[in-house]
Amino acid sequence: MTSGSAEANTGWSVDFWLDPACPLTRHTARWIAQVADEMPLQVQWHTMSLSVLNEHRDDDPEDDRHGYLWIPARVAAAVQTKHGHAALGAFYDALWTEPDGTERTWIGDIGDALHRSNLPVELAEAGTSTDYDQALRASHHAGIDRIDAQVGTPVLVITTPQGAERAVFGPVLHEVPDSRGSLRLWNALTSLVSVSAFHELKA
């Protein structure tokens, strides 16, 4: 992207709702972080939960029969509630990386991720309690209720420099694009959501 293109995007922001244990969401999170490294873009992280999304379904598309996915989502909700959105982003990064920064293929130890994020390791106890379930549900619905369709994770709310908001499900990525591809994808997405008639695109 040229410097002129970056200047045109000054003032953009993204509110990013994530289930912390979803691998495809991790690709999208790394993509948006890469975009934010290349141009003026503010990103704020929020918790959502596939467990909350699917709890009333007869068939669980995640096949989470033992309720494992509740654990990282509850801890993420505790982090967001007690320490804020930036802390959630730091915890989420630590959860998906090794201590040397290498990206993981699945989430790591929650206690270690809290420690490396300079957060109280006692927050890991939230994963097996219901203390933050109300906060988790509130954050979850603050994201998905913005879209009048069946959605999953992630949900992005894109705010233009003029203050207009548009909520989207995705983009869902099977890998992280390179720097050039990331900016092309961002420009394509912002072009689509700037058209009020645009509703949905699937591949």
C-alpha cells in the first residue's frame, strides 16, 4: 500500500470479537494485527464464545461434548472484565505463542499465558467456575447481536474515519496472508462494507 492509501484510512478502527480457542479466528486476528502494523488502525479485543453460541443446539458443530471450550472463554471474559480490552489482547497473543514468540497450532497453558501477560495467574480459576458467565454472555451478545444472521467467530465491527459502523462475520482465513495480501484483503473488505446494500459473501 502506498503512503497515500494509508493516509486515506487514517482513523479506521476495528472491534474484534473472538473465541480464544478457535484456530481460524487466530488467523484473522494475526491478519488484522498485521494490517494495524502497516497503517493507522486501532483494534480493540472482545470476548465471544462458541459454547454460548451453540449451547441450545441439538447438534454441536464443535463436538465439544466435555465443555472444554468454556474454559478459555471464561478466563478471557475474566481478563476483559478485570483488566480491560488491551489485556485481553495480550493474553490472547500469549495463549497462541511460545515464550520465544513462535506461533502455536493450538492454545497453550492458560496459567503460563496469564503469567507472560503480566496478569494474575489466579484468573485461570475462572475457567472452571461460572463467576464470569454473565460478563461472557454480555460481551458475546454485544458482538453477535449486531448481525442479523447466523454467525460464528470472529465478529468484526469496522468503524470508518467518519464514524460509520458496519458489523461483519469474518473474514474467516485458512492462513495468514503476507503483508501485501493482508492490505489487499483489508482494502477489499472496507470497500465492500462501505456499500450499504452489501449483505453477505461466501466462498
